[in-house]
Amino acid sequence: MIHELTSIQIQPGKQKEFEAAVAQGVESVIRHSKGYIRYNLNHSLAKPEHYLLHIEWETLENHMVDFRESPAFPKWRGFISEFFAEAPSTEHFETVTTSA
């Protein structure tokens, strides 16, 4: 499993609208993508406009090729990009250990 972690800084005062747009975009676009497992959206307690979007994929190729190179990617960005205060930053991780 691959963890896509995206740090997103949004415009001030747009939290509720952004959260709704993420939920709508995931439901209507991402959840239908090959290899998608689940997501969660985390909100910073210290920085009100900062979010961490965590999406789990079966493989890195599912995210980088099957999703990012498909027509689904611009549809997804259409839901959320208007809220960006700056370009998001994405990294990929894989789990190496976990607790029971």
C-alpha cells in the first residue's frame, strides 16, 4: 500500500467550503479510480489554513499513472484548486512497521 500525503495551504476563511469540496471530489472522482483504497483529511490545530490530505493507493502506479495521467485528475483538481493559497506539496510513503 502507498500513502499519498499532500500538504495544502488554503485561503483564509475557506475551511468549511474546502472540506466539502474535498469530500465531493473524492466521492465523485477519486473513489472510482483504479487502486484507490481510502482517504482522510487532517486539519492543523496550529495553522487554521493548513491541511494534510492522506490518500491510500494499492500501488504507486495507481496514483502516478492510472490516476494522475487520466482525465480524472483535472476533474479532481477542479473541485479543490480554487481554494489553494499556494501550490500543494505531495510525497509518497510506504509503511515499514505498524502497531497491532
